[in-house]
Amino acid sequence: MTPSREELHAELAEFIAIPSVSADESHAADIVAAAEWIAERIRRAGGVAELIPWGPASRPLVVGSVAASESPESAPTVLCYAHFDVQPPDPLELWESPPFELAQRDGRLYARGVADDKGNMFLLVEAVRQLAAEGSLSVNVRFAFDGEEEVGGTSIVEWVERDE
């Protein structure tokens, strides 16, 4: 079933509302919450996902996969990367709407992380979910998402180098 625009908007708004600011240690639980949120969406797409604590700060990586609809053992595999951490919203007085509340103005969406990178991540997982649901996912898809890109972390590079 293809969700409506309103349903997709509501899901993205839920993800955006998680203030996963990696540069502020007081948001460490929010980093984990964002990781859990996206891992659950991978599972809803018919895949598997796990949170892997990584690095000195033990910020989680979300590593998951969704198998191709047909012959996954011989289908090519695509690796998708994105990050679920965001920049701090300061200075707040420059925002026209609350930074962690998805707002639409003049046909565009505004919120902290909607363009970098939660919106893009959401679209990747949702596209895979829809293709898998209709039985037309022609490749295996692996996901590697991190929660430290905005603070210059290296966890994803280290994980890729170690991954088989």
C-alpha cells in the first residue's frame, strides 16, 4: 500500500521532532532515539536492522538490509549511507518556525535536518519499503547510517573498512 502524502508528511515530522544534535551531549538519548526510529522503519520495510555502538562516544550506527524481491542470493547489493544527527538549531530567533517542527511554506519543507540529512534518509528507506512491498526491489539494499557526521566522526568510514 502506498501511503498518502499526508501520512508520509506525518512520519517525516515524527522523525524531524527528534532533536538528534550530536554536538550537544545533552542530546545523547535523542541520537539513540533517532537511530531506533530509523531502524524500525527498515524493519517495517521487511528488512533487518541493528544499532551498533561505535567509537569513544558510543554513538550508534544503524546497519540494516532489505533483500531483493527475487533471487536475493544473486542480486547485486547497493549500500546506502546517510546520517541522522543534525546541527544545533541556534540562533533560535532566526527560525520562522520551531526548528524541530516540520513546517511547510511556499511548497517547501522547513525544519532542522529536513535537507541534511533526515529527509533524504527517510526517502531512501521509504522508497525501498514501497519497492519491496510491490515485489519489485531488484537489488539487495544495505543501509549504514550514523549519528556523528555533523561532528566530523569517522565511525562510518571505520565500519565500511571492517565490513565484509
